[in-house]
Amino acid sequence: MNRLRLLLIAAALIAALLAAMLSASLLRRPDAPQPSQPAVVIQKSDTVDVLVAAKNLAQGELLGDLTVEWRAWPRDVVTDKMITKDSMSDALEQMKPARARLPIVAGEPVVAEKIARPGDRGFMSAILPQGMRAVAVPISEVTAVSGFILPNDRVDVILTRQIVTLSGGETSSSETVLTNVRVLAINQSLRPGDDGATVPDGRTAVLELDPLQSEILTKINASGTLTLVLRSLAEGGAAGLADDKPMLSDAYRNPRRSASGPLVIRYGLERSVPNQRGIR
């Protein structure tokens, strides 16, 4: 091995040693300080439970069960018109008899302007099915089953009137005008009973009828006394009476018959004598 080769090897060793020392010094050097940055703090917004629709509600639909629910809303976007759990903790129970005055979409807050509760203005029109009318008729405790007829009951309507016989005397006649009529409301007030208890005192009944039935009932109302006869729920079987529409009796299906015209009884048989106008 000549001298030149030895010098090259020595130079390479020295260079490797210097590189190792330089690397070690770099590894031991502390990191340069980084400029400080402000810490990001995520603040959770304050929320409040708001009553919202759990499903799409159509106009006139009963709120009932499982149609509304509580949902957390940011407190800063809650308005006075919204129903909150802080202001009405039992809203789920109170809203069961209410109906949607206007359509409400799922997730939309329930506000007073879009619902109708019993006793509110417009509640009656909200519960009326399409094509039906609400007709009020006068009643008394005797003609309304002593106050036991309540809203959503089904009744028959009987007309009782005084008639003149051929002999000139007077007698009374009763006939069923309508069957299976839904009672929408009874104008009830509580009064003291004979035993000190409070009993319902109905003076006006609101019935659900179609336009023709409403017209006929309004015309015969002035000719006599109307009596409501309570129907049993068992008459409709398992389906009940709710799906059956009110029916006019055969005697009143003829639109030209006059309910207020004279009625003659001869030998125990009734005979209607049409007047000049009749029912049209």
C-alpha cells in the first residue's frame, strides 16, 4: 500500500468523523421557539326545548299522541310565539285535543297562530270534515238525555209537532228525521243539582251535517220540538259509528215534501198535505 492511498483513507476517515460530530451537534440543538398562537375555545350555545311537529300535519288534523315533540333550539333564536318547556312543561298533554289550523311541516315549531284548541275562535271550522256543516239546534235537559250527550257522541234527531185532525182536535206526532248524527259540541254550563252536585245543563247542540241535511233541519226546527236520541257505540260493531254518515229518513229524502205543512190523521193513518211552497 503506497503512501497516497493511505492519505486518501485517512482523509475519508477524518471526513466521516467530522460529519458524525456535526450530526450529533444538530440533534442536540433545541428546536427554535415557534410564535405563540391563541388557543381556540369552542363554546357550547345555550339551548332550550321547543315544541315542534314530529310529522307533517295537515290542516284540521288532530295533534293527539306522537305528533309533537320537544327539540333543543338555540336560546338566542327562540321567539315569544314558540312554546317552550320552560313556559309550558305539560304542553304534550295540553296539545292532544288541539288541531292544526294551517299545515305544519315536520320539525317546524308549533305556534299559537297555527293551532286551534277547544274554546278558541275557529276551532269548530278546524274539526269539520270537508263538505260538512255545523248546525246549532236548541235543546233542553229533557231533549238531550239529561245532559249525558257529549261531543263526538252519535244521536238520532226526532221531530215532535202538534197537528190538527179532521175532527178539529189536536194531537202530537213524532218521527225520526236524521239518524247517526255526530255531535260536535254541547253548550254546557255547570249548575247546582238537587243533591248539591254539579250537572251539565245543555241548551244548544251543534250537529255535523251535509248542506242538504242542514237545510232540512233548519226548516223543520221551527215546526216543532227536536229531541236527540243517544245511539249505542255497539251498533256499529268493531268499526263503531264513526265511519257511518248521517242519513235522512225516507220521508224526508223527497226534496218536495214540506216538513212544516199540515199533517192530517184519519183512521190512525198520517197523510201529508203539501203547502204552496214546500221544501226546495
